[in-house]
Amino acid sequence: MTTTASPSASHHLSPAFPGRAPWGTAGKLRAWQQGAMEKYVQEQPRDFLAVATPGAGKTTFALTLASWLLHHHVVQQVTVVAPTEHLKKQWAEAAARIGIKLDPEYSAGPLSREYHGVAVTYAGVGVRPMLHRNRSEQRKTLVILDEIHHAGDSKSWGEACLEAFEPATRRLTLTGTPFRSDTNPIPFVTYEEGDDGIRRSAADYTYGYGSALADGVVRPVIFMSYSGNMRWRTKAGDEIAARLGEPMTKDAISQAWRTALDPRGEWMPAVLRAADQRLTEVRKAIPDAGALVIAADQESARAYAKLIREITGDKATLVLSDDTGASKNIDTFSQSTDRWMVAVRMVSEGVDVPRLAVGVYATTISTPLFFAQAVGRFVRSRRRGETASVFLPTVPDLLTFANEMERERDHVLDKPKKGGEEDPYAESEKEMEEANREQDEDTGEQDTLPFEALESDAVFDRVMYNGAEFGMQAHPGSEEEQDYLGIPGLLEPDQVQLLLQKRQARQIAHSRKRPDDEADLLELPAERRPVVSHKELMELRRQLNTIVGAYVHQSGKPHGVVHTELRRVCGGPPSAEATAGQLRQRIDKVREWATRMK
């Protein structure tokens, strides 16, 4: 049975409650850490899955528990398994602070007596599972599996973990995101079948983002979304123009998104400039606040670092995954007061840089797992009232993830069955699933689509906070954009909501006074400008085909001729690649032709 930390039970307590160390290992335990410890000590299970939102303090809980088990001779040694080399070293350093010595350089052979155990990676276990099995059999072992969902990344890793740690005396599994984009089972996780026949992961203790936010353990996140016009050329030579946020096919969304992230366009410089202004505002209240760009690849990361230097005059710390000094660069940045860091995938989870308060999501990875972990880099709270700001492109999936920040997910082992005839969108859903079916340990990028980015511009689109949307579209550098970038960096969650409502009211009032000929952007509040889904785009395409079919019967012209004529008159690519606006324009044109024939 899952135990959930209730926000109502501890909303009046400080994040450090109860302010004492009953287990004798940490200076202070938070309420959820105390609750999880009590449940574990009471039940003494062999396997225990703790799900706690990024930034909540899973490491402190795990090491407190490890100390208790060592002290009471339940176990004789500890093995920590982490996703990366950097995290492996972080675990060893954190353990040393409470008197547990872990060897982060262990590879084989007997362990020196000065150590209480080892810190290794999932990849390391995958290479030598029998080595770790022998260690688990020789001495009573607690194995701590950090971010356990990674053990499902590949069949070999999962099997290696099962083989290596099946004999372990106790197994503690930890994750901030207990779900995956696939249905690979996660080792040592219990799955329970629901009334719908679908098996879902069952946590022993859950501490979600909503509870952590109510306790002041994590920061509230303000999402700043930017739209804009994109233009690119396909492999076939067609030039396509589209606006981020308009409904498009999955291929067109990917290409428009990649066009926006191209450092040679205008979108990225405008967004980096806005993020730097936001950072300046935040640093008025949090002097050491830092910012992070999460880049798609090393080439882009280098280009973004160069842009930041040109925009701010300051050098950005560059963190590349194959750089031997990557961990040192992260540590140096963490201890400094430098403004910017640019990194590829390796800081998406687990890396602890508490002063990060502003982020730019500059990658086309579109899985909820990666998004949650990326945003988790900015939510760790050091004192009450700190806010986090994350800048995003206006892409339907990302806006959905942003609006569901407080939703708690379980890992689903079975996919629900859908009847294609009963569900008119079944084929569309299948296409979307295929587009997002990615191994989490890959780069996460969709298959590279042949295209050439031609140009892009940026438009401030909306602010998302606590499931609500605010703001009207505005040009970069405008007074309206500055209104939102200038939100104080130190606010209580309810103050953020109130301030956003006031800013939007002011923006609407200002818009009403502006002459019509100056209104070159969409003059509607964000909540009245929904980002249209792929399903709605499919419906527009179906509607166009139906109307064209009717016109074919009326005019006697073949389907292909009508569609070709529509492209010639209205412009744009074939229907399969057309945007919502282009499809609506063609629908209106066919109706016009049909009316003339009557």
C-alpha cells in the first residue's frame, strides 16, 4: 500500500521539521523523510520504493536509513548504484559527511576495510553483475538503487541488476520520476493490477511535487513560453512557414521546433536575452542565482555559449558529456556565483546545483520523464519564497507537461487496448506513441528529419503557473514582456498567482487602448488561445478531404487536380505537411469554389 505525505498535515511546518536527528545521522530531517523512516523501521521490508519529487532530499533519506541499518547490524555493507559517474561521486561525498565511507572508484577485488561499501553506476553493474552478486552473498548488503527507472533502460541493465542484487539483504529503490516512456519492467519494483486490468508501479512512500510545494521544500515554477514564425526547407525542396503553437503534423512540429532552436536564427538569441533579463531580476533577491541552458547536442551547446557571451559579456560554463572535466566544471559552477551554464543531457537529473533558478529548455526531447527531470534541476529550494523560471518553446507536449507539474504518475506496465473502429483517433494516437517511443538513455532526439532551417523569430506567448495560463502575445523587448520578466524572484506561491493575474489585467487594458492598426499580434489572453492538438489537426485534414470529395462530385475534377490547384492558389506544402491555418484557408477556398458553381 502506498503511503503519501499529505500537504495538509504539515503545511504549517518548516521544511526542516522535526528539527532533530532521531537516527543520529543528519542535522535535521524533513517531515517526509521522518515519515518514510518511521514506516520503514516499523515494517522492516526487504524491498522499499520511495518516490520523492526532484529536490526533496532522497539522498538524505537513503543515507539516514543506511546509517540506521548499519548501526543496528541489519546489514554489514552498502552498495549505491547511480545513473552517472558524476552522481556516483556525489553519493560518496554525501555519505562521507555522515560517516559512511563509500569507494566511488571500486572496480574489482576485495574492498579496503576502511570503507563501508561502494558507489557504482548501472553501466558498471551491467559489465560485471557476478562481481556484485558475490559481494552481496558474502556479506549482508543494503543496495540503494538511485533513479531506479534507469535499470529498465536496456534489457541487459535490468537483467544485470536482478542478477547482481537478488541476494541482497535489503533493497532501497529511489526515484523522482517513477514512470517511463516504454513498458520495460523496472527491477525490484512491485506492480499492482488496477480495476482496468493495467499493472502500475506501487510505491511504498510517495512525496509528490504538490506536497513538497506546500511544505516549502521545492520552488514554484513559472514557465515562460515563446512562439514565433519559423521557415525551413524540406528534403523535397518545399519551403514551409509555420508558427510555433499552431497545430501541425508530428514531423512539422519537430522541424519547426528544431528551426526555433537553431542558434543562427532570431528565436534563440531573443529567448536567451529574455532569460538573462529574468536572471538579473531574480538575482536582486537571490544574489548567487544561476541559469542553465539544456541543449540538444554539443554543437548547439557551444553555439549557445557563444551567444550568451555576445549577449551578456560573461562567459558561460560549458559542460559536455564526453569531456573528462565535466564533473569538475559542474562542481566549480555550483560553488561560484557565475551566471550561466550550458550543458547537454548529463545535468538533466540528479546533479545538485541548488542555486540554479532560471532554465532554458533548448532540446527537442519530448518525453514526460525527461521534462520532469530537467525541470527538477531548478526546483530545489534553499529558503522560503524562492521561485524558478523555465523558458520553453510553444510546443503542445511541453505546455501539457508544464500544466501537469503537480500530477503524480506511476509506471504503467501495460498499454490500454483501443479498438480502432470505436476510437476515431486511434490511428492518430498510434502515430503519436511511435513518435515518442524513445529509450530514455538514448539522446532522446526523434529520428533526424532532413530539413534546412532558414529563419525564425520570437514572440512572447504566455506564462504558465500552477496549471493556469496568463498573458497576451508581445514582441521581445516590449513593455508587456518586461512586465512578466520583472516578476520578483522572492514570492510566496499565492503571491505569484495574484501578481500574474494583475499583470495580465494590465496588459489587456493596455491592448484595448491601442489602435487596431498596431495590433499585429494575436490580441487574446492565453487561456483563450489553446495550443491545438494533433487530433484537432487530423480533424481539419479530414474536413478538407470531405469538402474536396464533395467538390469532386460537383465539378468532375479528380481529387489530385483539386488539391494541386489549392496549393497553387493558397500556397504552402501538401496537405500532410500543412499547418492549421493553411488547411482552414484551403477549406474556405473550396467552399468559395463550390458556391460559385451553384
